Amino acid sequence: SVLSRYENQITILSDYLEEFPETDEPVWILGRQHHLNTDKSKLLLDISARLWFTYRRKFSPIGGTGPSSDAGWGCMLRCGQMMLAQALICRHLGRDWQWEKHKKQPEEYHRILRCFLDRKDCCYSIHQMAQMGVGEGKSIGEWFGPNTVAQVLKKLALFDEWNSLAVYVSMDNTVVIEDIKKMCWSPPQSSSVAHGSAPWHRSALGRNKNTAGFCTGWKPLLLIIPLRLGINHINPVYIDAFKECFKMPQSLGALGGKPNNAYYFIGFLGNELIYLDPHTTQSFVDSEENGTVDDESFHCQQAPHRMKIMNLDPSVALGFFCKEECDFDNWCSLVQKEILKQQSLRMFELVQKHPPHWPPFIPPSKPEVTTTGAGVV
């Protein structure tokens, strides 16, 4: 019975993929290359393995008296959840991890899913994101843009000790290498170090070490780059560079879509983008008593959607994940080689030093509070 359902899933998706143009062009999905004529099934599994967050209904009211569904307004929040979830999958399970329906999954997978359940006590729930958005000038139930959702994820990550991500959201289309390394190589959180009495340095083995002998490592980096790639429509000069980003092994795709209609873009074929669509309303799902989650509704088992790149709204946000410092160094090299050196009009800037006319960079830290993150927001 299980095998039959699994085969039906593949058949449904395979029928749709026959509609793709006859082409030898590769399909790129989050840094992985697929060929329709040789590894179609791997492409299907790769797409269905991504966590898919959609509108939900019948969850507890946001803020106690607010909406109990995000249908009609929460699509960009759901896309932000999908990008972050992909980062956490890479963090704990690896980019090549695959999901199969009804197959037992590791505890880390269910723990990742629990971070996004529609409950006020889950660190990246619709409740937390909507309420944190109030501080960004967005009323609960108001539509977010790509930059707003990036700022919200950056703030919520400060309360997430399990995943311990460093979230960097670029300013003014500029990524500053010095600031990112300062943030990711954070010194140990001991009292002596916190008060500056134990200086720290990078050792030859790539670890931070202070004079007291404590070590700390590179904090996994979630890098989000909000961009404006045109005025009313995307400028064609950016298209090649935009597509190059999906080829990078660090790729988490892009947030964007059309006005008030957000999608999570995960790859491309030719001049068509492939995306996961949050505009399906499903019922609230909670975790079981043993901590597992009935996860079938969190994976898109339908045909992947596509749209022409030129139909994309110019307001987007690129996402990248660098688990180790070498991943970030490699990303910087790829950006220099594939994006900056090839473009007359650059999509964004990558600079080594903090611009002197900017305010000093201070790595964000968790606010001093006595309650949980849910209580704070």
C-alpha cells in the first residue's frame, strides 16, 4: 500500500514533467544540477524534499484575539519559513538529505519541523513572525515584503539556541565580509570574556581561542540579501546573475513573486523560475505526544510551479547558507568570479571592509529578558 502511494506520487509528477520543453538544458535546484532526460526521478525527489509551508487555518488566535488563519496575508511569512527551514535542513541533515513519504526520519528532522508549527511557543511560528513584524511597522494580518521578513527572521534567531544561527541581512545592496566574520566568529559566552578580560584570537586550526583556553567555532551563517532589481519590472541585465545564484552550493533560493503574491523560488530551467507556492490553505497540524509530526502536508507532492523570470517583481531577497567558514570563503570567490566580474551593472556589492561612513557594526545579541521568546514578542 505504501509503495503504491509512493509510485502514484512519482507518476503524477512525472506526467507534469513531460510538459517541460524538450531540452538538454539542466535544471538547477538550490545548487544541484539535474537533467530531465537522465535523472528525472532525482529531480522530483529533490523538489518534494523541501519543506513546504502554506496558509493554515484553525490555529490558536495570534496574540490571543487575532486571526486564527493566515490565508490572504501570510504568504511572504510562509516563504521566509521555507527559506529558513532549508537552512536548518542543511545545518543538521545536509543538502543531499531526501524525504520519502511514510519513511522514518531522524529526530533532528522532526525537531526542525516543530520550530515552524503554528503555535505561539514555536520559535519560527506564524505567531512569532507576525508579532515580531509589529516592531518592523507591520500590523498583524498585514502583508510583508522580502526585507521585512528577513529582519523578522534575524530577530527571532536570537532566541533560537538550538540552531545557533548567525543571521546577516545586507544593507544598501552591500555584503561586508569583515562584519560577517566578526559576527560568525563570536567569542565564548563566559563571564570573563563577556567583560573583556580574556582576549581571543583565531588559531591555525580555524578555532577561536581566548587566553583562558576556551574554544568556540564558526556560527553557521544565514545570509539574506534584499535587492531591488529594477523599478516596475526586473531589469534584464540582472537575469544571468540572478540565475547564477541558484547554481551556488550555498543557495537557499530567493523570496519574491508578484505584488502581494509571494513565492519561494528554488531553481530555474532556461528563463523560467521554479518555485514552491504557499497559496494553499491547509488545517493546523500539531506534534504528536512523542514529538513527531505528521509531515505529509509539509511536502509539496504536486507538480512544481514555474514562471518566466521577466514576470518577477523586482523586489526580491536572495538566501545563502554557510555552515563553515570555508563555505563562506567559497561563496565570496563564486560571487567575485560569476557575478561581480561579469556584470556591468552589479546586482549587489561584496566588500572586504566595513564602509567608514556607516555606523559601527555591532553583532546582534539576545536581549536580556527573563521570559521566553514567545513572551517577548
